[in-house]
Amino acid sequence: MKHRIIPIGLLLALLLISLACSTLSGLEQDAGNVKGTALSVVTDAVELATEGVPLVETAEAFATEVPGLKDTVEAVVTDNPEIVETVEAIATEGLDMGEAPDDIPVVDESTITNFYGSDALVSYITSQDFQTVVDFYKSEMPANGWEADSSMTFEIKNTATLTWNQVDRQAIVIITVNPADNTTLVAITIQAW
């Protein structure tokens, strides 16, 4: 599979989106509040990433907008050091974009740019429209042994968070539209139970 190198800022923004949504999914809060906060974080991250705001400013904006997010993200990173290692490896080496785990489906590779894959994170941009990508994951995740977790799944206009479980892992698929060019951004975090 041939892929262009993903810009580090976009990768980190996608990682931050994934971490925020993943972290928020585990909080003991009212489901409506969690979904609203996650949606706000995703929407703001996409807007900031597409406007080209530097990563430090993006992180500061998230920390200001979502109280406690900085501490929560730090805790997730502490508990999942492979995420930091993955980002550091990309920042220093920048060449190996990896592969998705065998049971994590990816849309038609001819429509993909900026692909990154590891055991903990899969992210890419596709020219396929938002709804086609959402429908793809709703069909292909169960075909790959994943069970939908409807309590942590939500969809609204141009943004979807689809949560899937297996016996020993959870995958959170975040799909959103880049308003700058109408491409579809996909970020999937995979966590062991």
C-alpha cells in the first residue's frame, strides 16, 4: 500500500481527537454530556486543524475549552505509552506509516491519503463521502468480529463516533468531514481491555 507521509500536525490533531473522545467515553457522566463534550472537541479540532493553527495553540485551546482535559489526556498517555512512542517515531523517522491491524477495515486504498496505521491508532483521509465511510464501518466492523456499543455511539451532521468491542479490545472510530475540502477524516483508536 503506497501512502503519502501524513503531516505531523494533522496526525497529532487526529491523535488528540481520538484521545479526547476515547477518554471522554470512559468518564462516569451523563451520556448526553459526554456526547456533547466529545462532539465539541471533535468539531473544534477539525476546525483548528483545517485552519492550520500550530499544534501548541491547538492544545492550549482544547485545554481551555474542556476543563480537566489536559489532566485526562496526560493520564491516558501515561496509561498508554505506545501512543507517545508512535507519535515520537513518526516525528523523528517520518517514513514508516505502518499498517492497520488485520481486523480493522480501511476503505478503498485508492481513495486514501495521509495514512497511518499501528496497533493503537489508524488514521487517514479519504475522498469518499462521509455517509459512505460511516456505512462502510457499520458493515465491515461486524464482519471483522466487532460488536457495536450503542451506548457510546453517536452521529450528527458530518460527525460520527462509532464504538466497537471485542472480548479483549475496544475500537473507537471517529469520522468527520474536513470543511475546507469536503474530504472525510477517519481516526480509529484501538485499546486493550
